[in-house]
Amino acid sequence: MTESQVSGAPALEEIRFRLGIRQCVPPLLLMTVCVWSGTVLRAVADVGLSAFDVWALVLWIVLVASVVSPFGTTLTPSAARVRDLRRRTVPWASVQSVRVERVMGGRVVVLYEAGGHRTRLRAPMTAFLQGDRDFDEKFHVIGQWWPAHRGSDWVPVPPPGTGTPNRR
């Protein structure tokens, strides 16, 4: 994080959210146990590698890559930069709301945009075995960052398909 002085108080230029090590290790350990136990059992039985073993190894490699990769969210004055399997920049002026949604027993932060598109943030998130004690505080930071940086010309846009009411 970098800071700058504006009117006597420090102002953050950007805030980064990444998954903590305690959030990354449990799924990695679980997948490692599953992949290697299956491989060892097949080797002991002299069966060789099956298509399942190959897919499990590929998934394990992807999971390891996701743990060491810079997945996360960076809040800047102009946009939210989301780093996931693909990178995306969501300008604050197009964001209509910031919400928490439940996904597979966990909670994630979602940005709803004017065109109806929704962007699920990789971090912060919290789930079983991937708990984040500070999730609510991080959501609150994002919820306050958006109105402070969306611009003075921001106007709410009605959700797609609602249109304008008929006037008589």
C-alpha cells in the first residue's frame, strides 16, 4: 500500500486484498492427499496411471499455481483491478452496488455493474477451512471505497429489463 498526504490526512492510493496462507493451504493439502493417495494405491496394485490420475495431477498443478499466483483484488482511485484466471478492471463509475453473496457455503464480495454484469472478487472471501476473520472489515472497506471514488457525476442505473415507468 502506498500513501499520500492530502489536506493533512494520509490517503491511500491503493489497497490490495489477497488470500492469506491459512486460506490457501487447506485446499492444497486436501487435494494433495487425494491425488497422491490415489496414485500410490494404483502403483501398489500395479494398475498404472488412469485418465483420472492424469486429471487429478493437472488439477493439483492448477491448485498449486493458484496458491502461489497473485490472485486477488486491488482497489485504486479509478477502478477495482481483479486478478483471477483472467484480469479485469472494473471502473468505479460503472459499479452500481457492492454485495456479499453466498457461494458453495462461503461468502464472497460481488461488484454489480451498470450493464448487468457482475464480477465476483477473488479476495476477500471466506469459507469452511478458508476462514478470514477480517472478511466483514474488508467488505466494509470496499463498500466505503466505492462511493468515495465513483465520481461526482455517478448516477444509479435501473437494472436491465426494468425500463422506465409509463407516465400518464
